[in-house]
Amino acid sequence: MTQEKTMGTEQQVALEADDIQAGALGERPSPYVGRYLLLRLHDAVEGRELVRRLHALLVAENQAQQSDPLAWVTVAFTHAGLAALGVPQPTLDSFPDEFREGMARRASELGDEGASSPEHWEWPLGTDAVHVAVSVLAPDEQRLRAVAERARDRYEDLSSVEVVWRQDCYQLPSGRTSFGFKDGIGNPDVEGSGLPLRNTAERPIKAGEFILGYPDETGSLPPMPHPEVLGRNGTYLVFRKLRTDVAAYRRYLRERAHDREEERLLAAKMVGRWPSGAPLALAPDADDPDLGADPARNNSFGYRDDLRGFKCPAGAHARRANPRDALEDEHSVDVRLHRMIRRGTNYGSMLPDGVLEDDGVDRGIIFVFAGSHLKRQFEFVKTQWINDGVFIGAPDESDPLVAGTRAPTDFTIPHLPIRRRLRSLPSFVVTRGGEYCFAPGLRALKWLGDLET
């Protein structure tokens, strides 16, 4: 049962950590290597046998986390995958509309059009052929292979289980993405997670915003599929493969900067951080690698003292994705209702430093977002803050890195005496595919494996 601890005048909920998949809240190793697999189930009986085996694997891996973390394994299902397992229709209907419809059917609303539309996605992403998603992250190749082999042992003798997609990924020792910026810094602190606080400037976010079965920021329990054993301690995952046009990004900056120093500044203004991870809100004039590497400081800041965006433009990528305290006077918007846990990993080889022409290599980022509310978390942020500029007072501007259907877009950099406006930014990111998945708790996995039809 849920336990409550009194801290001051507030009650803090203790999470049932032994039932939550380790990959949902746990910190990843750094650096790491990883692998994503998508499976298709052609037979419900063998599918449920696979689930029973994966449940045993996750229980063992969760227990290993307590003494010697070797790998982070996560198992999740699409709506089509739950149906393929034989989940009863009333239970399937108890999931929210956006999960039941899937990302591809909501692509137009999300801004995935043109080159990013589902008709151009990698097969089988966005189709009903995707049933089970398995991800493995480990500190090095040796441990990744060991855990991947244990996972493969769970399905290779099941003839009706088909691996339909695989993507290897990695993190550079610097922790940077293909655009050259450190990633994975701005995740929220989750109440009751037991993890060290990363942002002392704000209260931890209620656990129910990320894990089903606990109160969220509204004070209520988020909607949960039934029966309760299936929903409790689960979370929704947004999986997206994004191709990055690094060469076009570099050319755009080079053509608009007088020198390399200005080029780095323009890039930082677009992102909202310096390459080291140092936020512009704390280091507005120059990169500060020590600040960027300090987890006690690099996420502990707000924008209240910079509402006009002279330090960090309001339209910068990081500020759009998380406006922090900049919208506290906007009574119609509560930023805390739109936070997500974000996991980004690189795929494909890095474009060598200084190269301005595309080499034809498919490279980019695998983004995974975790939360309890697909619509008011991921979909709201993507449509209202990333794709649109109304909330920052720039209705004709979109995110400078992920302009989507609004490309080409402009980007305003506040400055005295005259602001600077970058014109006609293309979209440097193209969606290659995506899925909405549900990662159940361990008891729920057992329930799925024991279904009888």
C-alpha cells in the first residue's frame, strides 16, 4: 500500500519502487550504450509466454540494481500490442484516446507533416505491426551484450515473436548530442523517488505526474486503465526517432556569424544553454564548463529575473520545453502540469567537427518521454510551446531547432539597443517515426502474462 511521510506541512508519498520498472525513474549510467528492439506478436499464447519470461528478467534486473547496477531494461506495449496479447476489450477501451489512437494517427496535430509525416516514417514505426518495445542501456558494450543476450533468450525459441526493428544508440563521454550540446540535464525532481535533488529552486513534482496510482499536481489520481493491477505503477512512454541535419545547422550559423565566437553565441541562444550544459540564465555571456558539469547548479535556476529574455531568449529550445517560473503570472498555465521525464540518446556516427556538408549518414536522437498524461504533457508541450509562439508573444515563431510545419521560422534574440532576428530557420530535425507505449509495473506484467482467453 502507499505510505505517506509528513515533511513540514506536506505529505510525501513513498513510491512502490520494487514494482516500478527501473528504467522509468532510475538514473542512467553515463556514458552508456543502448539498444531498442520492437517486436511483433503473431500468436497471443506465445506472446503471453514472452511476457512471463520478460517479467522474470525485469525482476532479476531490478534486484541487481540494489547492489550492482549492470543495465537498465524497460519493457512497454503499444495499444495494438496489448490487443495482440488478448487483453479484454473493456480494458483496452479504458486507456486514454491518444494512446489508443497512436502517434501516427495524431501526427498532423503534433506537427509531423511534410518530410516528417508518417508516410515517410521508417517501417514499422507508426503501424499496427509494433507490439512490444524493449530497451536496454548499459555502461559499456560488454554489459550491454550480456543483458541483450539474456533478453534474446526470452524470445528466440518463440517462433511467432518477430523482431521488426532495432536501433543501437550511445552517449558520448561528453554527454553531448549530435548538435554538440550536453543533454539530459533538465529533468524534474520527482517527489518520493529518493534521488538527489537537481533543482533546489523548485519543489519536486508530484509522483502522479509520472507514475500512475499516485496523486498528481492537481491533487487527484491521474486516469488509470483498469483493472487497478494493470495501471498502478505504470507510465506512458513517448518514443520518437528524430533525424538531425547537423550540416545544415552548422551552415546556417556560419553564414550569419561574423566569427566563431559569435557562432557559438548564436547557437547557445537558440538552445538556451552552452555546449557544456551551462544555462544562459546563469552564464549569459560565456560558457562555463564547471557550471555545466555541476549537477547541483546546472539545473537549479529560473527565468523570473529574465522575463524579457536578455540572458536566455524566451523562444530558445530549452526555455520553450520548460519555461520554469517565467509563466508564474500566467494564471491559465501551470508549468508543473506539463513536465515530463526526458531521455535522449544518440544514434549514428557524429559528423566530424568543422564539416559543413552532409555525409549521407543517418544520425540523430532517440527521444523517450515518460509521464502519466500523454495529452497534457507531451502533446501540450509539442503543440503549444514547441510548435507555437503565442505563449512567448511571438505568434509567428516556432522552436528554432524543431520548427516542424512552421519552417521556415524566425527567431528573436532580445538585445539592447536593437534586438536581433534570425530569419528563415529551416527545420533541422525530421521525424523518422514514433510510438505511444505503456510501461506497466512488474505486478501488471505478471497479470498480462497470466491472462486467459
